[in-house]
Amino acid sequence: MHIRPSHPKKTRPRPRPGLLHEYAERLAAFEYATAGHVKPHTLLFIPGLGDGLGTVAYLDDIAAALEHTEWSVFSPVLSSSYGGWGTSGLGRDIDEMALCLEYIMDHKRGAAESESESHSTASVSTGTGTGTATATSIETDTGNSSHPGKIVIMGHSTGSQDVLQYISSINPRNPHPVLDRGGSAPPVLRPQVDGAIMQAPVSDRDAILTVLKEGNRRHTAEEMQSIYDHAIARAKKHTLEERDGLDTIVPLPYTASIGYPGNTAISSRRFLSLASPDSPRSPGEDDLFSSDLEDERLRKTFGMVHGRGVLRGAESLLVLYSGSDPSVPSHVDKEALLRRWRRVTDAERGIWHGESGIIAGASHTLEGPDQVEQRRILVHKLRVFLTDIENDVPK
């Protein structure tokens, strides 16, 4: 069992038209676009571990479905993209998401103001016969040309952890005593968002525990337990290099045997956060979706969404769980798990959207010819959600 199932091979890659935006130093975001028109609303897509630009196939379906709407789709490269996740963390991810959203909002404000000025100039030059000029303004759905439109963040797999962290953490977040040690940049104040989507929110720890119980093609369950114990002990003992405080790396044979890619270096800090060996009593930062987490833990994550004020509006959270996700152990009651998350999040506040639920037969990535119907359902649910967000009166 892979911690994150590999993507099925695509028959042939195809080009994707769009714009590349540099939103921070050495960080860029791709905007799916076929025309020069700047759309008022934004969907920011955050993929999972090992992913990068264009690696989540269903994003093409989403971009195509939104092409003739007022929603633009952005896919950012984060420091954790591709193999960078092994030495990164959720805190850094949400800081970079905030930087990307700030850039997008500034970009769209500037475009709206430029278009408004051009219309105003045109109106002045074609004034009325009495010499009185009339000016028009370009307005977003809020009626204010300075407003950047609606913003929705969507996460796939570990991107869902980023989304939950974004909307449930104190703003700006508190630096993590271990994961942020040695970091040079302070946490970033995160812009409010109008909607949040989590697709395939799964637990690395649940998957790891299944491997330890069942073994895999190369190792028996007993051998896997020994490998895991050695990896955890080593990571705990030498989390950071003592003299300079630099990251230490868990040996690749250990992490590859457990189910992570054999070509990705994983720091002791990130490995302990993902494996979360002290859960459920003391979960790591990445352990947000395990099936055995206590209500107290859920109240500190899902339960904090309303109070933080980062996610605004009713029915603004869409959770889509895959019914046939190989990353989810067979013993997990998916329906019961979603009910627990929803109960803690809502508490009669009505935050979850009505389209939330399990997509029957859906795999982790919804990729391949056998997932056509599941992708259609995903896109339909997303469009209903975005339409509701777009038509809602700002709170």
C-alpha cells in the first residue's frame, strides 16, 4: 500500500494555454487562461505530496468547465511542490498560499482599475452635445471596483491539509517550535477566503499503520514494524543536526519501505509530523484526518474554522471524500468520519455545503478511463458550490 498512490500513466501529454505569474521570489503560479480577459473570481488549487503543475489530471476538467464563467483557475508552485514536501511543512505552505492570493488580488485590482480608466477616458472623449462627459466604471460582483472578487481555495490530498490549516489556524499563525525552527521569514497574515474545498482528505498515519499491520510486497508485517521503529527512533534522536541546527534526513531505504517515493528526501521533522507516532494522544501537525483522532483534537482543527474568521459565509466548506480511495484503510467508516468532522465544524453554524459527501467509486486522483463519471460528479459539485459562493451576499 502506497502512502500516496502513484498517478496512472497518461496516454499523451497535451499543452495547456495560460499565463505564468511570479507571485514571490522564485515562486510562480500558472493561470489556466485562453483569453486576455481578467475574471473577477479566483479558484486557487493546491495539489498533494509530490505534485506540481499539471500533475492532477482532473484540474484540466475543472479548468474546461470554468472557461466560460467568471472564475479563473490558478495552480501555484510552492516550496513543497514536487519533491520539496520532504523538507517543508504546512505552515510554510499556507504562508506561500497567502502570498499568492495577495498577488492575485493586487493583479485583479490593477486590471479592473486599468479597464475602468480606459472606459472613463473613452466616455470623456465621446462626451454629450452639451459638453458634459459621462464616465463608467468596471465593477465586480460586489459593486466595488477595488474588490478582487470571490476567492476559493481547493486542496487535493495533502493540499486538503493545507486548506484546513489555512482556515483553522490563528491568523497569522504561531511559529511551530520544531517545524519552523531556523526559518528566516515570519508567518504571513492570510487573506480571508469566501470558500474552501477539500478533495481526498486522507491520513498518512492511517495508511502507515495499515502497512505495519499487513506488510507489503517486499516486507512482512514484522519486518515493517522493525523498519518503522528504527526510522522513528532515529528521527526523534537526531531531529536536527546538533551543532548548526540543520535538518537531518531519514534514510531513504526506511521511508521507501514504508511507502514514500524512493527518490524523495524526507527530513526527520516532516517524517515525524506525517507519521505522527504519538497520535492520537499528541498528534503531529500533519495528522489532521486520521480516523481515531479524539474530539478534542478535532475541536482544535475543524472546530476552529468558524472562530478564526478566515473562511467567511455560510455553507462555505465543501468536503469531497473518495469512495474507493486506496489510501484509506478498509476499516475506516467513511460516512461516520465525515459526520464527526461536520458535527465539530458546524455546531449549528451551517458551514458545510450541501454538496459535501462521498463520491462513490472515486479513486484518490480520479484519473483514468474508469473515472470519467466520478470526474463528472466532482466537477458538477464544484460548479454548484462556486455558483452558490458567487451569488452569496458578502458577509
